[in-house]
Amino acid sequence: MTDAVTVSAVGKTFAVANRGTVVALEDINLVVAPGEFVSLIGPSGCGKSTLLRLIADLDQPSTGTLSVFGKTARQARTDQDYGIAFQQAGLLAWRTVAENVELPLQLHRVAKPTRRARVAELLELVGLTDFADRYPDQLSGGMQQRVAIARSLAESPGLLLMDEPFGALDEMTRERMQNELVRIRHETGAAVVFVTHSIPEAVFLSDRVVVMSPRPGRIVDVVSVELGGERGDEVREASAFFARVSAVREALHGAPAKGVRGVENR
Amino acid sequence: MRGISTRTLVAPAVFGIAALMVWQLAVTVFNIQPFVLPGPINIGAQFEQVWPIIWAGTLVTGGNALIGFIMGAVAAILAAIIAALARPFDELTQPVVTVAAVIPLVALAPILYAMFGADAETSRQLIAALAVFVPVYLNTLRGLRQVKPVHRDLMRAYAATPWQATRTVTLPAALPFLFTGLRIASSLAVISALIAEYFGGPVDGLATSITSSAAGSNYTLAYAFVLGAILLGLAFYCVTLALEKLATRHAPLPPERPAVGR
Ligand SMILES: Nc1ncnc2c1ncn2[C@@H]1O[C@H](COP(=O)(O)OP(=O)(O)OP(=O)(O)O)[C@@H](O)[C@H]1O
Ligand SMILES: [Mg+2]
């Protein structure tokens, strides 16, 4: 089976006006297997979002190559092989919650009855059924983020790219959404590349946690989690879980970065 | 439309009525002659009496303003779309628009009368159209540039066609700005159509009636026509304001949570 994502020797340099260049990523090598859940964790500015954008073909690498399901990133994007949730919810203010979730289906000309049914299913999943006809400005930040997550799942993609999707959620909703994501991913068999600042979140969700360091953004360690596929809340209390959390924390602190600002230890 | 309360509606109304009462009282107490200043009651009575004539004048002036408004707005929207798509066009027209924004366009009226003949309404409509063009063009162009980076990314991620992206993201984001432009332009259309009448052309509009009644020393009648002009301006303003409110019902979201740690 072809890998979901292959990143080979990828580097990304941004030109910044009047200040030369910023090396956002350097020599990144990463393979994500089909159905595998990989988290990217690291201090702010280490290039996590940039790496995700390269996989999504929203930016092009300066060096190295990327492939998604054995195709170029560009081809994978035009084939709609991935769903994406950004760091900002990015909802359309003039569309209702249901219409926002419906957007990708509408753009790709899915028949109306199918669309309706799918949207109802997705809203149920993120617990927003009662808010289907509200507008985004009538929702809390966390609810907006859940709409964005539902939208990213709309076409049951084989690859999910998620940039801190739970960052704006309260702890309770966050854990519930994490459980949901484990379940969704189990049901759909989708591979996930997931950016987060939370070590426990990364450990709870992932098969592997990729630890990054900034300036230039590099992968410093990859921690295999191996807690089994069907995880529930009991895993959060397991000693194996805490052992993995410590392993990731040590990898982060061992990184030759000046401190690890922006990483939450909760 | 929340917040329309004592402050926004009742207070101005009370103030307006009080001002009218003071005005009437002053005219009565000091026995001010109508050729100096007629009282509001007299003006009101006159207004009612000659209502058919005022209505006819309102139709002429309002018609000119409306035709000019539509011509100017359509031209401005088309030009803004071209400018948004083609930077060179924008850079080319920027100085012209800037100049058009600061010169009093009614000054062109006598020249236009010479061009289109003094018996046609065309010049008045053109003056209104020119006045409307600038605010609609500038606001629409600004609106078309409002697409947020995250929405642009989203459209790209969904491999949306340029037309799909325009329809789903660019135009809806621009609409509130367009309607703000139309609201500003609506008053300008009426004012320009009125003032243009002072420079010549057919004797049928509200402004020409104001001139002729004042010239005939019928000041109460002149004020009745002024009242008609005020109501016409208000009508234009209120309709476009309502449209604007409708278009901005769901204002763009407030800035979302900042990126962690930055
Ligand atoms: N479009 C851009 N132009 C210039 N520099 C950029 C651009 N995008 C990102 N960068 C720089 O690249 C580096 C990595 O940014 P990136 O957004 O990927 O970090 P991140 O790990 O996602 O951070 P955070 O956790 O705060 O979201 C930063 O130094 C940033 O300033
Ligand atoms: Mg980021």
C-alpha cells in the first residue's frame, strides 16, 4: 500500500521583506502510513503549520519532495484526497452552520439530498445539531472550531490535516472531541497529521509523536506511542500513558532550543 | 437591528418636534413675516395644498436621481470588478478617481446642458451618476479585497474554480462594503440631481420650483418644495440604509483566537 504522506529532505525558506530570509523547515523526513495518526509537537514557530501547508499544497517546498498517496501534493489536492482544519476556524460569516459544513460537498457538486443527510450526520457528530441554522457570529470560539472540524470530515477523506483544531476548546469538550477523533479515525481508517501544543493530547491521539525544534525547524525525535487502537478515557489514567507523556516531554526539553515556550504541559 | 431604542429613535424625534415648536412659537410671538421666515404650520398647510405639484416635481427630480444612481452604481461596480481583477487598470484609474472624489461634479452642469440640450433631463442624470460613481467604486473595490487568507487557503484546499471562489468567498465578503457605498451615494444622487436643476434645463423639478416660487416671493411655497426635497433625500437614504443593514446582518467574524504563543 502506498504511504499516505512521504516527506523527503524537505526544506522551506521564506523571504521576509527587508530582513532577508527565514528558514522555517530544514531537512524534514517523515512517512505517514495509511491510517496512521501522527502528531507534530514543538514550540511556537518551529514550522508545524508550515509543514502541514506543504502537505496540503498550500505552499511549495524550497527543497526536497513531498508525495501524498503516491501522487504529487498538487495532484492529491486536486483529487481532494485530504480534509483540512486550520488553526483558525475560517468559517464563512454569511453562511449558517449547516451551510458551512455543506460547503465542500456543494463545491464538489454532491447531490442535494446526499448533502443534507451528510450534514445532519456531521452536526450530530460534533454535537451541534441544534445550531444548524445559526450563523457563526452567534457561536462561541469552540463551537466555531467544531463546525470547522465537521467541515473537514465532510468528504470522509483518507487523510486529515489538522492544525491545533482543539486549541480553543475547554478541557471537557476537548477530551470529548479527542475521544470522538479517535473513534472517527478508527471508523474511517483515515491517516491524520495533527498539530498540537499539548503533550497529553498528542500522546492520547497518536501512533507516533513527532517532536520538532525551531530555528531552523527540524524533527528532533519521534516517539512511538503504542497504546493500542481503541482508546477510551481509561487510557488517560494508564501508567503507559504517563510514561509516553514523559518521553515526549523529555524529547521536547532535550531539544537544542532556547526553552520550549508555547508548549502546554497539561 | 438591535439597539434601536430611546437613544436612536425617540430622542431625535423628541428633539425635532421641540425644535419645530420653538420655531413656530418664535414666528408667532415675534410676528415674523412669511417672506422672512414662514412658520412650520403654514409650510405644512401649503405642502398639503399643493401636494399634487410637489409630487409631480418629486417624481421628476427623484426619477433623475434614481436613473443617475443606477447608471453610476452599475458603472462603478463593473469598474471595481475590473480593477480588482487587473492591477494595471486599478493603478491607471486611481488618480482619475482621486480627482473625481475631490472636485465638485455639479460644476460640470452648464457644460453638460450645452452638450445634451437644455430641454433634456440627461445632464441632470449624468451629474447624479458621476456623483454616485466615486463612493460606490471605492467601497466596492475595498470590499473585493476583503478575502481573508484563511478563506483563500480553504478555496485552494477544496480545489475550487476561480468562479466558485469568487461566488462563495469574494462577492459575499464585498457585499457589505458595496451597500455602504450605495448608502453614501444615495444622498449624493439626490443632492446632485437637485443642484443640477439650478444650472438650467427643463422647468419641472423640485429645485426649479423652489427657484420660481422664491422669485415670485412665495416663500411659504418655496419652503413646501424644500420640504419635498428633504423627504425625497430621506426616502433614498432610508431605503439604502435598510439594504445595508440587511447585507451586514452577519458581520464578518471578530478576529479569531490568536495563534498560541505568538
Ligand atoms: N508566509 C510566511 N512568510 C514569512 N515567514 C513565515 C511565513 N509563514 C511562516 N513563517 C515563519 O516560519 C516559521 C514557522 O512558522 P509556523 O507558522 O509554521 O510555526 P508553527 O510551528 O505553526 O507555530 P505556532 O505553534 O505558533 O502555530 C516562523 O518563524 C514564521 O515566522
Ligand atoms: Mg501554527
